[in-house]
Amino acid sequence: MAPILRDVYIWPPTGVPDRKWDVSAELSIVGCPVDDMDALLRGSRKVSEALGEALEARRIVVPRSSIRLIPGGLSDSADVHVEVSDWMRDGDDIAWVFVPRGFHNLSASDRDDVVLSMWEETLCFFAERRGWDRSAVSEAAAAVRRRDLTAAWAGPWKWNRGRSTQMRLVGSLWDDGFLRVHVETVDRGGTVQRSEPVVGGTTRPGFARAVRATRWSSATTVQIGVLPSALTEVASVFEFDTTTGQLSGGDDSERVIPISPTGPASPVGFRLTLQRVDGVAVSWGGGGPTNGVPPAYLDEMNRLGSVIRSPLWLTWWARAEVNEVDGYVDYNPTTSTSLVRFTGRRLTLILRRSTDTIPPGGVEAATLARSDLGAAVRRVAERRSLGSPPPLH
């Protein structure tokens, strides 16, 4: 059965509550406007989730069930800008989103309007390109507007053991991109209570997980288990006492930083362009957690990502008869052998380097980074019978 479109988002769809979502290092974005990209990533969550639900209801048949936009950095205009490639990777459309300076100064409602316009126009472009029903996209966007651009959900009612009170979990995504969940109870007399909110992730699956983890622990106490972020390994467990209305437990230090303006707001629009790719597209970075990796190694790998996108290197990649180079470093490998794989006209490079084998010294770590990438590139040259690759410095 062909999939239906149910999930649209700007990558990544999650982050940690107490820090800005800065993906410039993972994607080797130079001069990234961190405040503005953070506002776009987090501020788009509730619109994207609500739109995903509306699209799913319209049963739009697509090659993949999700569409994501990749952060590209600073926009070259005052608009949020989506740039779509004129070729597709593994059957998927490739698109980048660029954010203008000052985007974080917009009000939440203005950000929401721009994000919904971005998604509607981008998805309508894909509909024409792919042969979907364009009107279904517009209907989904209109449905989200009628909901005032909100994403809110409620779990099923559950009775306590004495069947005197029933409870359910309710939640909504806030303007800062994070879900707040509450326990809602109603007794047989019709008295309704709602607990204080707790942070419960950034996605619909996050809410569904919290619903499954919420249960009666006694006739008067409800236990709630939430993950503040998909990147959090340990759930935060709270208890709600229905007799006192008190919420206890969990991690009181879990706070979400707001998206705060630092200056006056200026109007922001949206535009979409088609990027014509005549050469080789090189994607480098974003391979997973980098906890404990010496900064000098990371910095050098980020620099090398820019080097292998240079005109000299693009010419060399073209000689390898590929349209796409996709690579990253695996810092928690199960094997030490790096991967060099050709699939059609796509080249995948996965460098495997255990964090504990990287020297802490800056010069040594940087030298090792160049050596690791250089070894993989030399294997490409051997596989394609090429001459020596360009220098990495």
C-alpha cells in the first residue's frame, strides 16, 4: 500500500528545552543566524504538526509519508526562502529553508502565518511536480487556519479503581515549540480539575508516548511519565493528587527557554525558488551525537565539509561519475572500517572514529580529522581509477 502524507517538518523536529536549536555545526552552515533559525525550527513545530494531521486526513498518496526541509542558513532577502533542487535524492525532493535576520523578533502569530504560507506554497509546488491533488493541500492549510494554527490533543478517558473519577491526558504545542501536558479529571458530580503543565516533547508521537505512560497509581493519584525531549534518555515522572490538586515529583529544573525578540520586528514574507543543479551536490555532517568529541576534531571536520564543496573538489567528484556525495562521521561505531559505497550515481561516505581514540590536543585532533577523511577519499580514487584527490587544506 502506498504511503500517505502525514508528517511535514523542518529538520530537526526536536531539541533540548534549555538551549537554542543550533544546527549550524552539524550542517556546516557558515554565518548561520542562530536566533532566527532557532525561532524558525521551534516556532514552526505547532504549525507543522497541525498541518500534518490535516494532510493525513485528506489521504494524499505520496512516495514517502514525510517531507522535511533542511536548514540552509541565512536568507539573501527579507523573506523566509525555500530552495528546491531540480533533481531528487532516492526519489525524494530535496529542499532547503533559509531564514532572514530579525525573524525571531516577529510575534508568535506572525511567525505562524509565515510558516503556514511556507508550507502551503512549498507543498503546492510539490503537488504540481508530483501529480498530487493540489486542492487537498490548500484544504489542509485552510483547516489549520480555522484552528487558529494550534496543535492540541487529548488522550482517552481512564477510570480509577472505584470508578468514582476518570482522567485523561491533554496537551498542546506552545509557541516555543514544546508540548505542555496536563492531567484532566472529572468526578461523578461533574467537577473538573486540571493539573499544572509539564514539558512533554515536541511531537505527536511524544504526546502519544506520554498518554501510554499516564495511569492511576491509586484511587486518588495519577502518575505521569514524560520525555521533555526525544534526546532525553530518562523519563520525568510526576504524580497528580486529585484530592488536593497538587502536582509533585519530576524534574523542577526542566524549563523551556522562550523565543525572545531582541529588537523591533520588520515584515517577513515567503518565496520559493528552484535551484538548478548541474554539478555534484555534497552533503556533509549531521551523523549523530558528538558528546565528548574533542572540539578541535569537530571544528576541523566542519572546515573539511566546506573544503570538499569547493569548485576544485566538485570537479573531482564529477570525475567519479556521481551526482551526490553524502557523508558524516560515526563517533560510536561497531567497526573501525569506514564505509565508501556507490549506489547508482550516489556516493556515501561514513567515517568511523571512536571518540576515545581522538587525541585531546588541538593540532593532533585536527591532523587526525584530515587523515580520516583523506583515507576515505583515497579509497574513492582507487575505486574509480582516479588520480590523486585535491588537497584538504
